Amino acid sequence: MQIVLKKNNLFKVGYCLLLPVVSLLLSGKSNKVMAAVQTQNELVQLAEETYLPDFFTSYAPQTALDMVMRLPGFELKLDDDAVRGFGATAGNVLIDGIRPPSKSGGIKNALLRIPASQVAKIIVVRGATSTGDAAGQSVIANIYRVNNQSVKRWQLGVGKTSGEQAINPQMEFNGSKPIANWQSAFKLNAIKEQLPRDATTETFDQSMSLVEKQAEKRPSELNEVFISGDASRTIDKNSWQLTAQLGWSQFIPETKRWIDRLPANNQPSESQYTNNYRDSQYYTGEVGVDWSHQYADWTFRLLGLANWQNWFVDAFSATEIPAGVFDSGNQLRFDEHKRESVVRTVWQHADKQGPTSEYGIEVAYNRMTSQLKLDAINETFTPINRLRNTDAFVEEFRGEGFVNYTWSLDAMVIKAGLATEFSSISVSGDARHQQNLHFWKPSFAINYNATPTLQYRFNLEHSVGQLDFSDFAASADLVEERQISGNEKLQPDQKTRLSVSLDYRFAEKGAFSFEIYHNWHKDVLEQILLTPEIQALGNAGSGQSWGAKMTSNLPLERWIPGGALELNADWMDSSFDDPITGQTRVLTDFISPDIVIDFRQDLSVLRWGIGYTAYKVYRDYYADEFDYLKNKPMWFAFAEKSFGQNLTLRLEIENVNDFRQYRERKRYSGNRADSAYWLEKTQRERGETIKLLISGEF
């Protein structure tokens, strides 16, 4: 392993009063690392950690993504589609100092395109002093590639899911190659995967008497083909970066239910069968261009981005009472087309005597067309009655101006930013509405390097959520027998976040981070009643959420050669005054707890590991329904062996103990303020999946 520490300043302080208890477990190697980066009475401010390829040798990484996942104390943050604007969606990884001009797939796809052998070094910056692509991120990983190198990597795999006879194939091909004066990277991947699921359901009436039993089988199939690439070059003071992606995805679930209705009121028992088939496909594409020019201590950047997605759904449901005799059915057709165009200009100024500054403007145009048709059908699957026919066209023009400053004061880095946004959204079709919106988005952060291995961070920011234009249009789910109307008056939700955290490095590969946070939510998006009969997603008021997050990389080499334990845990809670019931509850879509524990042992002859995901709880609130889901704990295991320099064999087992999920679904006579008249209790199960992967370079 080679880690290079860059010294910014020397300052004398006492030993830090707060050190994680974890460090006490590692007095041996931890002391050696501490001694290497500090003198007896002087503490060195930690600004950069440089990881050379030797550091990752024991992990035998295949791509740059594998290397980033093994960085001690670094949590990969992918592009955030829940935040508006290109700049605000940035993750915390740069490639050759630049964020790829892409949103679809974003940084994850870019990392998968880079073979591990092409990575020259990775620099992790804690308490970053720069603005630009990673502004607002406290810890940044910057990947530098070996230029003018041609590397190609391939991977073939087969898998099988318990309960399915079919074999799941997958293929991936990626590489890097200099073309003329451009450094290029590309990736092609294709998968075909069977995802069967079985379930049993019991239905109870208002008096909690059992009235129905169901047995469900849901075979499903996922097919995907994606190709993406990027190219970059620097000429004098001009830098260019291009990205492109094309993809197709298809998901086909078929839900089959055998239902036994129990005797009631001296009536005989009744059996029935339902079949719900759904074919969901989307096509997507994107191109991005990023050009920058250096003027003395100023840098000008111009970015252009355009993407599109076409989504089609064909579905039908048929009910047989008794089984084998057609009773009723529905047919659904859904078409959605989305387009987005973004232009962003940025001026960056690096002043050695003052703050680093950034000024810019971003303009964007978004639009969506949507059509939903729902028909009743007969036994020959011929439409006989149009139940629903809705159309929606949504268009948005958005402009944003922003400024960011960063001050470096010895051991402290202070960041401040302000953005203002103007937006005009128009909706036409079945409903018409026009609204003009204005938002202020300030941010403030302090990073303090108390010792070479300990950093404290404080962050306060206000953000505006990204609207999903699909919510302006109506939708329907034949399996759940649920219809949701569109809401033409929908506005983005807003969030003010306050967080305090520490980041501690205690060994060569050991790290610990802890964060507490509190969020104030405004214009919360929840299912509401537009009228007593119509429900839709809408702005439902204000709420709060809070939590604690911990990440720990614990090397175990003192006891287990090549051993390491990784823990990621997030506990959260929330509070929201429900406008339908008037009661306080948690926010929809909050998942807690979120705990993942991974153990691995990296030896020269074999690498293996096992992972554990704790139970998760989901809660969804509809106007007339409440859904409670609890995923049982799951296990994951892998074993991997390399043969020479260019061939690796890997075995993976997902859902070692089977995937199990418990669901409770309540329906109410009018809305959730009324009494529940119907309750479903469901046990879902999916068997383990075994994958065999072989990969290499040439």
C-alpha cells in the first residue's frame, strides 16, 4: 500500500478530546499509522490522501467502481435525481478532476467504463477546498487515469434463481482506448434475469373474520441492453469531455392468484382465479458536452446536456369465477415521453490570497406527454367499454443563478453558497394550469481538521426537490386495483438540512464516520384528496425528520489475515401531521433502519466474504389505504479467485436464506379518517439466486 499525505500547515494543539471507541481496539497498527503522520507535539492537517494501485492489489478490482468501493471511510454518493438542477445532483466522485456531463446512469456508469488497470491513482480530499463539480461535498474522490493506454475488459455470467428452470445470462464489455488525440471509454452490458416470487395472503373483514385465502405465483423477467461511452481531450488551455448513452429495458411480471372465498351467511365457498400480465418497456438516450477554457486564474466552463425517455406499458387482468370460467377483465395502455435539455455556464476563480469563488447560470427546458387508456374487455380480450382515457402535457422553463465561495483558514475550510431559481410550469390536456415559482437555496458548511486523522463537519443547506412529471398525469395499477389521478397544481417539495458529523481514520485501512442530522420539510409530497372521490400526489404541508448515520471500516488483520469488517447503519424517524386523519405519523417512503454488515477476507489464493442486511420497514399512505412492508434480514456471500493476471472467476449467492417479506394492507370505507373495512396479510418469498461470473482483460 502507498498513501501519500499532503501537508498544508503545521499547528500545535492538544490531543483531541473525542476519539471513537473503535480506535481502542486497534492499538497496534493504529499507533503506527498515527506516528507516521504526526510528530510528538505537532499535528498535521490532513488535506489529501493519495491511493496508488498497490493499495487495491489484495482486492483484485475489475473496474474503477470496485476501487472506489474499497476506499477506507469513503461513502459513494451517486447522482441525486431527487434534487433539481444539474449542479445540485452531483455525486462525490470526479474523473480527471471533472464530473462527467451526464445524468442517466451518471457517475456509476462512468466508473464501470474504466478498467481497474487504467487507474493511475485516486486522491481523496476531506474538507475539499474547491468549488465546481463537487461543490457541497465534504469528502471527494478524484480518479486519475493513465493516458494513451488501451485496455479492454470482458465479463460473462450465468445465474439461476431457485424455483426457475431458466438460466439467466449476462454480458459486459468495457474498455478504454486513445482515438486520435481523444481518450475514450465505453461500456456495453446486457442481462436476462428471471425473478420469480411466491406469496400467500389472508383477507379479513371489519370484524377480523377470515373471509378469503390466496395463493400467488409471480414469475417475472427482466431484459436490458445498455451502451455508453465518453471521450475527453485537452488542447492548450481548452478541455473537452463528451458522453453518450443508449439503452432499452423491459420488465414483464405475471401475477397469478388462486383465491378461495370462505363460506359466509350460509353461502357456499367460492373459488376464483385472476391473471395480471404487464409488459413495461422504456428506451432512453442522452448526450452531454463539457468545454472549459483557462484564463490566467479564471476558468470558464460551458456544459450542454440533452436526454430523452420513452416508456410504454401494456397490461391486462382477467378474473375467472369459478376458475376456468371468464367473469371480467381490464386492459391498460400507457405511453409516456420525457425530454430534458440543460445548458450551464460557470466562471471559477482561484485566488491564492482570498476565497475560491464560482459564479454561474443554468437554464433548462423539460417536457412530458402522457396518455392512459383503460378498457373493460370480454373473454376474447376485446375492449367493450372505455373506463378511462386521460392525456397530459407538462412543460417547464427553469433558470437558476448561483454563487459559491470557499475559504481555507489553516485547519478550517468554510463554504458558503446561494442560488436563486425561477421556474414556469404549464399543464394542459384533461386539466390545465399555469404556475410561476421562485426559490432561494442557500448553503453553509464548516470542515475542521482537528488532527491528521480526525475531521469535524457542520453543514446547513436548503434544497428544492425534483418533480417527477409523471405525477402530473393519471396512473393505474391493475394488480393492486388502484387508480391515481394527476395533479396539475403540484409543486416541488423543499428541505432544510442541518447535520454535524465526524470522520476518523484510525488504521491503514480503518475508518469511522458518524453523523446526526435534522431535516425541516416544506410542501411535503403525499397522497391527498383533491375531492372526496379523487386522490393524487399533492403538497400536504410541513414535516420533520431526523436520524443518525454511522459507517465503519474495521481491519481485522491482527486476528484474521486479510480480514476486514464493514458496517453501514442509518436510523431515522420523522413526524408529519396527516391532513386526512389529523393525526401525527411518519412520512411516506421513509425506510428505517438501513443496516448492512459485510465481512471479507482477501488472501492471495482466494477472496471471499459474506454480507448481512438487516430488516427494513416501509410505510405507504394513500387516501383510502395504508401499506406496511417489512423485509426480513437477508444474507449474501461470494468467493473469488484469480488465475494469472487477466482471468478472474467469481461465485455469488444472493438471498442465501431466501427473500421474505411481510405485508399488511388496510383499506378504508371512505378514506383513512374512516374505519377500516378490509385487511390483507401477505407473506412473500423468493429463493436464492446463484451467479457464476468469469472476467478478464486483453
